[in-house]
Amino acid sequence: MNASLRALALAAALLGAAPSPAAEPTPAPRASARELGMQLDAVEKGLKGAEENLRFVETQYTQRPEPSDEDSRVRRFSDGEIQYLLGDWPAASVLFYDLVSDPQFRAHPRYGDALFYLSDSLFQQKNYIGARLYLRELLSLPSSATRYRDALSRYLAVAGRLNQFDGIDEYVEKARSLSGGQLPPEMAYVYAKWLFRRTDLPPSERLARARAAFTPLAQAPDGNFRLQAAYHLGVLSVQAGELPAAIEQFRQLATPPSAQAAQVAPSVPGQQPPAVHSPESDARRIRELALMSLGRLLYETGRYDEALDRYGQVPRDSDSFPDSLYEIAWVHVKTGNHQQAKNAIDILLLVAPDSQLASEARILQGNLLQKLRKYDEAIATYTGVIDTFRPVRDSVDTLLRVNQDPVAYFDRLLGRTDGPQDVTTLLPPLALKYASTQREVADAVRMVGDLDSGRKGSEDARTLAERILQALDTRGLETFPELQEGYTRADAVETALTHAEASLVRVESSVLETVLTPEERARLESARKERESLGLRFSALPTTQKELEERRRRMQARVDEVDREAFRLGYELQSLNAIATAVRKWIDDTRAERKTDPAEEQEFLVQLQAEIQTLTDLQAELDGTRARLADERNSADTSLAGEQTIRTEYAESLRREHEVLALAEGRLPQDAARTLLRAHAVRDSASALHTRVVAAKGVLRGRLETRGRIIRDKVLAEQKLLERYAAEVASVSGDARNLVGRIAYDSFRRVRQQFYDLVLKADVGVVDVAFTKKQDKTTEMQKLSAQKDEALRELDTEFQDVRTEGKE
């Protein structure tokens, strides 16, 4: 109101109102009216830029309606679907879990799709239990036939892996009803394979049901699954002991590919198609398996020539070619053709010297060389096997004797360390190629790793929930980058308006300085000094988008520099942890060889454990520091501490200057009133913009409160679930105590036994060769002795008459 009255007074002066009789003539302002006009032009230009920036804030942030809950769910579904199609299973599972756990989304038409995407993402991550849970829920929905078939195919695969078959027949019958009484071929094939692999049924029932499922597929002339189903039927005939029928079935499949339609199954719906398979390659693989099966059956039935013919048809580039050579050798052994058997083994060792068959093939090679009476070569072959496997056997023996409680030792080493561990860290490299139990140990390690990951994930989630709640309480807008960006742009506009106010105050000072009283001049000087003390910090505040980008780059560079140093320290901590683990392992491995006093060893272990605990504490502190750095990096691009305070204090000092100057406006000469009136008009425009800035900030703060309340409610609900999950993980972890150690110990014993048998066979072979060689020498000596006796007898007979005549 006062500003308006002053403007009216100035306007009256411009219209010719007479000055006050008491007014004395005053000297002219220091700056000319033209110069002051140019300054006001610059201020108006700056206000236009500020208005454009403010309009952007209003159109993009405050006037744009907040997305509804339905829009947010649709967007999350779209984001999750994109991640699923890109193969980012963890990201997809997180997004779809958030959706399916929302009660309001259950009525959405795409709820079934979300369940399938979630279950399949978990399946791809080998989380079969989680996948089974959501697949069961999907199968219980009245979904479309297509989605039901996809879900059932996945559910059958999961059931086979978990050996949990409850309720599947009901789901299959429902799928039949949705498909008009007959399963689609792709689902029928998956169901038949599931029946083929079932272990919970009596053998006779399993065979009958699997045959009933595979037969229609095998009889379809143009079916996509004809060859696969026919091969499974042949295997079922073998399992039933019907060898003639199996031979005939495999014989049909073993015909050249040109004589049969190369029909193969497409990929299971919802599953990524194999990148390296084609219909031709799959048909070829089935033919190769049929040739191998046919050769074995012919061998079992004594038809050796036919068996050799079938084995010989296996292509040289086939994965089964080494197996075919090994089995060819045994066919020749069966027929007594040792040279041909040796030739097959020689080829096998040439084309697959590192295969698991190579060790047994060398033993057989030694036997064949012995049969061929090539004793030196046989001994060299056996000696090579001994030299290869005996050191590895001794290493495994040492590993098994490493501790009084090897189960606990393996469990601690494989499943209770911070770094990723597997059997490759324990077994010698050669043993890994022959350890058929490698997969069992790997599966056990993976299971314990999953438990540890679950426990760590629960702890990380709890920590993350606390950080989110703390951020909502302390960081405000920084937790919502979109709102923060809008608020920062509004701050930049407010800073620009404050700069404009400073320019207006300078113009007014130039106009009114000569009419100020000494008291007013002193007050103005005091307010000006206060403003100038804040000027350096205020001038650093950004007023444009370019300045905001520059500040973002500068602050992020500082945070990145500190984060790089933190990463370097983390690497050093990992190295120290590895050293500590190696020292502990060396102590366990060499305990039987050292003469260290047990008390000294115990004292050293206590010190080592203290150091390990220190490293653990330092790692936790470093992790917290890096987490805070991440938060700072996210917030450094849009806010600075105390920014609003600086702007407010600077604007307050300008206001006090303006109040002092306003007291002198009534004493202004008539010729200077026009410039001051224009300055007031510009200030009115700036005030209008400032009102809009305040309104925009109010809208953004309101949205901040709304979003913060929604997220807080979700986090609090998840915290309750986390407490239950943590209890479940702790219970399962207790049940799995020493599980990895037991599996590893038993597996390594079997590996050791396998190597022991190989070395034993080679040792026996060496002895047998020596004994056979001795037997041959003995036989040869006996033969020579017999020949000598025969020759003596012949001589004696020949000279009998001579001896008789001599006697006479």
C-alpha cells in the first residue's frame, strides 16, 4: 500500500505538482538519467529471463497434475516389463513384487501378467521356491488360456527341480478344459517330460503314464515334438526291459536326417529361445543319441557287428564321438580283436585327451598293450596314469586329514567366509575334471550362499528402510529428485529476483542519495555494509540453469574424489581380509606338521581373530561412509547448506535499504521522479514474480509431504515383513549348519576313491604286466628246456648204435 501511495505521489510530481515550499534546491544525482535507464533496462531483461524460468517450473513441475496411483502402477508395470524383456531379472522381480504386493493392483487386468513376469524372473534367478509360490497363485486365477499354459509349463519345470508334485494333475486337467479337452503340443510335451522324470510314482505307473503322454506326440506326422517324444519312448522301453522294441524305436530315429522331417520343439512360452540351437541341430543331436543308444542295445544283445556299424555312424564333430570310440573298443575286446580295440583307444586319446574317459581309456590301453605283448609300452602307459593321479590322490588325502573335524573345516572354509567360495578353491585342478560331485558341492555352496545372501539382504533392507525414513525426516526434497529439481529451479528464480532487487536499490540510491538526511545516510550506510558482507556468498548462488549445471559438476567432482579414496581403502581392506583368511587356512593345513606349542597357537589365533574383527569393523564403517557419499552425491547437484538463509538475509538487508530510501522519496526533485517511478514499476513486476515463486514452492512442499507420507507408510509396512523374514532365515540357517561341510567331505572322499581306484588299477596293471612277462619268460624257458630235452633224446637215439658198438 505504501509503495502504491509513493508511486501516486511521484506520478503527481510528474504531472506538475509544485514542490514543498520548505524544500531546498538539491544537487543533481551522480548518474545521469540515461545511465539509470540503461540499468533499469538490464533489470527488466533479467526479469524476463527469470519469468521464462519460472514458467518452466510452473508448467513442468507445479501445474502438471500428480500422477494418480493407477498411473503409477501402470508406469511400474511398463518399467518392469521392459526390464524383463531386457533380461534384467533382479530389476524386473523388484518392480513386479512391488506391484503384486499392492492390494489395489489385484483387480487390475494385468495382474496375472505381473504374477507371471515375477515368477519367471525368480525362475531365471534359480529362486525356484519363490517362483513356485507366485505360479501357484497365478494358476489359481481365472486367467486366459494362453497365460495359464505359460504358467503351467513353468510350474512343471519348477516342480521337477524341487520334487514337489502336489496338485499338478488338477492344474493339467484345468489346462485341458481351457484348451477344448486336449493339451496344446508344447504343454503336452512339457507335461510328458515331467512324468518321465517323476520319482514319487511306482515304476510301472510312471512308465504307463509317460508312454500315454509321449505316444500322441510321437505319432503326429508333422508335430514339432515328434522326434523328442519318440526318443523318450525308446528310453522308456529300455527302462521297462523291452529291448527288442527299444532297438526298433531307436533304429527309426537313427536314420539319416534327410529321411525324416527335422521337426523340433519351439522354446517354452515365456522362456528366452536358445541362441545356439536350430531345428537341424536338434534333430541331429537326437539322431546321435539314438545311434549311441542303439549301439549299446545291440552290444547288450550280442549283435556286435551291428553295434560297431551304429557306433561308426556317430559324426566326428559330435559330443558323443569320444564315447562311441570307447564303446567301440569294448566291442572289439568282447570279440577278441585287441588290435582294433587299441586303435579305437588311440583315436580317443588323440581327439579327447582331457576328457573324463581318458583315464579309463588309458587303463584299457595298458591292458590291450599287455594282450598284444607290448610290455614296455603297457608299463609306460600304466606308469603315466600313476604319475598323473597319485600326486592328486595324495593331495586329496592331505585335504581330508587337514583337521580333526573336517566337516566343520570345510563348512567354515566354503560357506562361512566373506568372499565367494566354491570347490575350485580346494580341489587340485586335475581333480575338478573327474569330480562328478563337483555339482553337488557347488549346489550346496550356492544354497548356503543364498541363505547368507538372504540374511545379508534382510539386514541391508532393514538398513535401507532406516535410511529412507531418516532421509524423509532430515533431507526432505533431496529424497525426491524430480521435486528437488523443480524446487532448485525456483530457488534460482528467487535468487535472480533478489539480484534484480539489488539493482533497483542501487538505482534508487543513485536517484535519492543527494536528498538523504545525515541520519538517513548513516542508516543507509549501515544496511549497505551488512548487505555487502553477504554479497560474496550471495553472488555464488546460481541464477540460471547453466550455473546450476556448473555447480552440479563441481560438487559431484568433490564427492567422487572422496569416493575414489574410499574405494582404494576398501580394496586394501579386502586384501588384508584375504591375508587373514590365508593365514588361518595355513594354520589349519599345517597343524599336523608343525611342532608349535598349542598354547602359543591359541594365543596367536586369538590375536588373529581380533585383527579380523577390527577389519570387519573398519569395513562396516567404510560401507557406511560410502553410503553417505552416495547420498551426498545425489543431493550435491541441487542444494547447498544455508543457501536459503543467505538469500533471506541478503533480501532483508535490501529491504532495510529500500525503507531508508523510501523516506526520502518525498524530497525528490521533479526532474528525477520519472526514473524512480519506472523503478517502482519494475519492482512491482518483480514482486509479482516473487509471489508466483512462493506459490510454486508451496505446491512443491505440499507434494513432498504427500509423497513422503505414502513412502513412509510403505516402508513401515515392509519393516514388519522384514522382521518375519529375518526370523525365517535365521531358522533355516540353523537347520543348514555344517551342511556344506558334510557334502564337501563326502564328495571329496568319493573323488579320492575314484583316484585311488585309478592308481590301484594302474599299479595292478604294472604288476600284472611284470607277472605276465615273467610267465612268458618262464614259458619260453620251459619250452627251450623241453626242446633241449627233445634234442638230447633225438641225439641219444641217433647215436644209440654207436654207443652199442663201442660197448661190444
